[in-house]
Amino acid sequence: MILNFYKYHGNGNDFIMVNNINSDVDLSTYRISKICDRHFGIGGDGLISIESSGLGDFEMLYYNSDGNKGSMCGNGGRCAAAFAFMCGIVKEKMNFVAYDGIHRAEILNTNAEKTDFLVSLSMSDVDNVEEYDNYMFMDTGSPHYIEFVDHLAEFDVFNLGRKTRYSEKFHPHGTNVNFVELNENRVFARTYERGVEDETLSCGTGVTATAIATYIKTGKKNIDIHTIGGDFNVQLEKKGEKFTNIILTAPVKFVFKGEY
């Protein structure tokens, strides 16, 4: 079966997008893993299928590059919003169903060709942040470990991230791992992603976790975060012990389309 696909990325976190609202595309684990292979397939950090939904404008199904269904993906959600808008499925403001519930998204800006977008996405409330001596742990739609470090540009994210991802503490499901450098001028984050099993250029749920950890350390509610792939803005509120009204904003780009 021929797959009609679109390639999008959100700050370097790249996805193969499929409009499956009026289709029945074969999305087996094996096929997705082959499609996401950067040497023998299209290549991507994951695949996103847009499906019909009775609870929102559409449903976003996210698959990791290993072919398995993933949890919430912040960059994927922003790319899904831009893709659905480009397809004419939604207007600028929308809501959609994802792994962790309903999300609101808005196309804040785009060009005439609908190839470049600025997209905001509401993230799930975070009810619990576990604080330890040298790290924090929370679920922002996906589980995230956050550790503040120095000299992040030279940090061995792959090996140290992989070690933590597979550590006994997070067995059997593992965790995403974020290393964060915090100084007066900026917040810099790098993420080892579970399911991708590598460092990605950026991670939306990881940036969200980084913003919450930064709030805990600094009290800032409007936080700009730099990643290797680009820059994000996160706005949030804290009500009691809950972090709420979390809005993740960053660019999205349509790269190309094709058949596979």
C-alpha cells in the first residue's frame, strides 16, 4: 500500500505526518520502524497519524521511531496542529485528542505558502513533581527526569542519558532524560528520548518539564528555553501544588511531501 506522507519538524524534532481521517493506512509496528529509518526509509523521530475523533477536531496518534505507540509528544502536537490546519481539517484555533487527553492549539502565525508556522499548544496539568538531591522527576504527558548541570554543551548526553533511561529506578518503562544548564542569560536543555533511544534536537514535553523545574528554582512563570534545534517559550501558573495553564510555543516547519 502506497503511503502519502508529509514531513514536518518542530525545532529539529522531525515527524512523518499521515492524514488518516478518510483512509485506513497500514501502520504496523514493523512498517513504522522501517518508514522512520533514516538510512532505508523516510527518516524521522516518529510518525503521527491524524484520525477522526468524536471528542475533538481530530485525534493525534503518535508512534516512536521504533514503531511502538508513544505517550504525549509536545513538538508532535504542534506539528499535528500545523498539519491539520494545512489540510483544511481545522481553523487557526482547535482542540484535539492525544495520549494524555484534550489539548488546545493555535496557529499564531503562518506564511502564505503555509510552510512556516508559529504554534502554541496547551500542555496537561502537572500535579506532582518529585524533588531529589540532584534531580527532579515529573510527568508532562511523558515521564521526564531533569538534572541541572554545568557546561552542557560538552556534556555526554547520549551515554549518561541512556544510563539513566535504563536505570533500575525507572524500570520497567524507563524515562526521558533532560540535562539543563541554568544561568542568568538563558536556560539551555538537551534531552535523551525514550523510544527514539538517542538525543533529539529538541523535545516539547522535555522543555515543559524543564520550564517547571526552572520555575521551582527561580519562580519565573514566563520562560524562554534554548535547545540545539531552536528556541521555545513556556508560560505556566502554579495553583497549590499543581502546575496549570501551561502553554508551549515554538516554530513548526513543513519540509516536503511524498509517497512511500
